[in-house]
Amino acid sequence: MLLLLVLSTFIFQSGQRTIDGYLEMPSTPPRALLVYFHRYTEKGEAVETWEGMTSRGYAVAGYTNFPVNNVVPMANDAVSTLRKNGMQNTPIIAMGASMGSIYAARWFAANPQVRALILIVPGSEDICESLTHSGGRPVFLIQADNDDTTFGSGAKIRKCLPNGKQYMVQGAGHNFPPDAITGVIADWLDALPLMENQ
């Protein structure tokens, strides 16, 4: 059976700005919404690469124009817009890759309604400060054994996350396709009690 997934767009206001957002939805009501951060600017193609997550029942959203100083309010505004458009009771997950992992962790630390955090090849040990504010919420750290971009920060992040889930992508460098990890991410999310306290 061929599953056709369509990338759609949404627009939201944050401060005085109008922001373009991208959303990929599963064919059934999503089990959770993953807000995806990657580098400084998110484009539709980056959200679309996570179709393996939507095929497992998870929605993935991202957006363009991501200034570093507005991380928390902008992410909150994006989610608020999506909640008004059919995702009122959908659990929210922060997911960040590379430099975007810093912003995902910052938003996760500042917003207790974000249920879990997924960090993919994070490039800065500054994440450890955010993790001290996780409040016991689940964190999943994914690294690559041949990643020469993170310059040793990976080992420090592993130490500041003793109780979180950790996964090492074997034989991969800093850049690898999302389909190398969508299965382990979906399995981890499937096992979380995401709907508790809704």
C-alpha cells in the first residue's frame, strides 16, 4: 500500500512578524506533534524529510525565519496557532538537530507543556544548562560515532544526561538522513505515556 504524505503550510504571528510554517501530518489524528528545529532557518524540505515519523502517526512542524533571540516566544506562537487548528489535545515534543538542538533544548526548558525532548547530533554543551530545567521530563540523545563536527561536546552532553535515553548511530557522520533514526525515535515515543495528564 502506497502512503502519500503531503506537506502543508501554516502562517502564524510572532511579535510584529508573520512567519511561514510547514507541517506534515499523518493520515490519522497525530499521536504527538514534533516541533523541529534545525540550524537557523527551517524550510519545508527539512520537515518533509521526516515522513518516516508521519508514517508512524506523528506530525512534524517547522518554520522559517528563526532568530536566536526569539526562540521561546516564536515556538510558543507556532504551537498556539497549530492548537487552534485541530491539535488542541495533541502532546508536544521538541526535536532539534545540529545547532537547532540548542534552541529545542532552550524551548523545552522554558515550556513545561513540552512533553519530551529529542536531541540529534547536538553541537554545543550549552544544552546541559537547559537540561537542568527538564523537570524529569523524557530526553532522548542521538549521536553519530563518526561525527567530527561536534568537537567533543557529545561526551560532555552524555555526562549531563545520565538518566536520559541515548542512541549512537553507527558508521554515520554529522549529516545522515532522518530515515536512519526515525524508527528508534518512533519506538521511543511509542513507549512514552504521552497522553497522561491531558
